[in-house]
Amino acid sequence: MLNLDSVLSDMLIPWSRMTEGRIICARPQMHISHLPSDVRLEKRSLTGKRVIVRNKCYYHNTRTMTAFWPDRRISEVQLLKLACVLSGHVDYQLGKQAVLCGPGHFIAIPPGTPHPEGPQNIIDTTCCDQGEVLYFHLYPTALQCWISQYHKNNKRLSLGNYLFLHPHLIQLFRMLMEEIIADETSPSMVGQELLRSFFHLLQVKVQQGLFQKVRSGEVAPETANRAYENDFLKAVYQYIEIHLQGKPKLEEAARHLCLSRSQFAHRLRAESGKTFIELVNEHRIETAKQLLSNSDWTITTIASFIGYQTPHYFQSLFLRRVGTTPGQYRQQMQKDVR
């Protein structure tokens, strides 16, 4: 069994200092010019029946696998995933293409990307007889890390399976993955710095013993998802707050909480009685009321700050929801203060 601390010290941290040309992000359409020079890209078929997975849950209410192709042994998983090639060479299918690469490469896999998930051998047998890959799966309140060893004879061994519940580590991994995915060509310097920071923080938590060992095939302990169960709406409001000045999107919010679009919308309606856009507009109006009461900002500035492109739309929406115009509301608040 590999020691995770040693893997970090001897492989991942040194490689992360040389991340230029080592990070690969799975996309529906990948181009060889956007990949490291020592990585090959091949077209692959995704034929056969796509089977929808229903009511299959891991980590309690977190539904991970949404579909699979039994003929290709390919799965579609709604989680952020990172694969780190430790040894050997891998032949890793990502949708209708495959990347072939050796040690020191990091493959970022966005939610919904068809890829091998489970016992399928991903070793490039034209180059090697065995190889080792370290994986990360991000759950709402847990980060799972495990090492798999693949052999040419389709044998796979587990060399360690760990669960981290530290919120800062989880948040940093999410930021890392979102930064990599956001760049349409190759990972930015920000993504490379986040990768280095993540591995350093992970090593600190490993050395402090702040992890749980998970037996092969075992689902995460109940504590891994309790905070998510209790704080679902809090997490949604937090996402809206962070993205308020831009365009909060239901799909991105769902990905942030590792849920499918339909699962997220259904749960949000069940727990809040509102749609996502209703919550966004409600939060924007509440923020506007605070700014109208406690600042000297112009109505145009406030409209722009909370994410509305035109003051006119903001004023008409405010009137419908509050019953007064923004100017009238400010006057009333100032009058009440006196």
C-alpha cells in the first residue's frame, strides 16, 4: 500500500511545481494543440445503449452516477474528479476521445463527462504492464482520495482510500477545479498555483492525521453528508452571494453542490418553495434595500452592483416586489431614521 504522505512529497508536490503542460481538462471537443506535447489524443466511439441510473445514491442523498454505457464500461458521474497519473501510462477515454499520457499528468474531469468509472483497466498496454493512478472525488462536504493500481491482465488493486472532511481543503479543491474548467484552452497560472496550494494543504492534513480511511467499496460515513443535508439552502445562498454581481446560473449552482440540474431544482423547490431565479431576485432586492438604506450610492450604481444591466429594469422589479420605487424607499428609510 502506498503511503499518501510519501506520494505527495515525492511525486505530486514536485510535479505541481512544474504544472505547465501537465494539466489536462476533459472537454466535449479537445484539440491536440491545447494539450501537453507528450500527450496523445485519439478519437473513440461512445456507441451502444446509454442506460439511465435511477435512485442509485452514494454518500446518502448525493446521487453520483447518472448514466452508463455497459458495452463500453463508461459512466457519467455528477462529481468533480481529478485523476493524477503516478506511474505507467494511461489510456483514458473522455467522452468521444481519449488521452494517452504518462506519469506526472493531472486530468480534470468536469461533472457529466463520460469516462471509465470502476474496475475497467485504463492502462495503455502498448507502453506498460501496470500503472498507478490517484483519484479525487468531490462530494458536498467531503473529499475522497484513493489510489488504484492497474495490471495488464485487467486486475485492479486498491492501494489506499481516504476521506477528508476539512472545509478549507474541500473549498480549495472546488476552486481549483472550477478554475481549470473555466479556462477554455489551457489552465491559467491561477489554476497552477491553486494546484500547488491544494497539494501542500492536503499534505498538512495527512500529517496531522485529519482523514478517515475508507474500506474498498465502502460508502462514506454518515457524517460526510450531514452538514450538506442541514445546510443545503445556506450553500445555495452562499453561491448566490458570491456570484451576485455576475449571472448566477442554476447549472453552475447545481454543479457547485454536485447535483444534476433536475435534482437541484427539485430539492430547491421542496425546501424553499421557490425557483432558483426567484431566490436570486429576492436576494438582489434585499441587498438593494440595504444599500438604499445605508449608502449614498446612486440607483444606477446599486442596479449594476447587484447584477442588473439597466436601472429601468431594476426599478420596475423593485416596484413590483416592494411596492415603492427605489427612490421612494430610500426617502422613507431616511425619514424613519430621523
